[in-house]
Amino acid sequence: MMQVDFQHYHDKLVQDIEQIFNDEVKLSYHEIKTANFNKVMMNEWIIKIKGDGIFLNKMFTFLIVLANKEPDVFPKKAPLVYMLQTSKDYQFVHPNVYNYLNGRAEVCLAVIDKWSAEESSIIELINALKDFLLNPNMNDLANFDWAKKKDQFEQLMKDQLEKLDDWE
């Protein structure tokens, strides 16, 4: 089993994000907490990603949750990834985002399905999130309303631009 010092992991993650992504990704929040009912340790990160392409200079916010019952071992289970609501009045619509509830929606990514504690990383996950914004997987739709709108993706994304928050 791989022993992990989560504070060291967090510090390295911050350093890697700064080196790899410059100012295009920000780790804005990190918390380690324990769910008492089943003694699961939760590592939660809020990551802000600067949009590119048609979303240039727009901001997207994600919650990444790693859960584990063994506090000193890197989680074996894939992280949960949520897109956080961009404003009080607006929920970003995307083919691979679904089920907004309490200001957050699940994100469907292939990298999550292939997650391996030994080989996967949060950096890999951030790269996948950056890519999924502009390149949705139209063959594996999480939001079934998109099945009728596949050919309208770019226009539907452009229609949302004014509702998105600007990069800080």
C-alpha cells in the first residue's frame, strides 16, 4: 500500500499546478475532513480553470473529492468530480455535466472511469477537465437532452458566454 502524507501531497499539488498551468488553474480551497458515520476521510479541492477557445478568459469551478477509509493510504477509488454552479442564477449546460443539485453537478469523464491509485493524478484530471470543456464526448452523453443538439454544440456554448464568470 502506498503511504501518503496528504499535507505533503497538497503542497506538491499546489507547486505542480503553478509550474504546469501558470495562471490558468488555481487551487482555491482544500479541506481534509472525516465523515463520522463511516470514518471516511474526504480530501476536497476546489479548482478554478481558465477557459480557452470560445470560453477564453471565462472561469469554471470544479470540486474534486477523494474519499478513503485508510487515512495514510492514497485512495483507491476514483475521485468524485463536480462542476460548481457559476452564479446564483445560472447553471452551465454541457453534454457531459448532469444532475445539478445544491449548486453542483456531476461531471462525466473517461479519466475517472480509468482511475488507478498507482497511475492516476489530480494533474491528469485537471488536464481532462480543461479538455472536456471544449471537446465533449458526444458518444457518451451524461446530459441526455444533448442527444438532439449534438450539431448545435458550439452555438449553444457561445450562447452561455455572457452568463459565465470572468477569470479572476
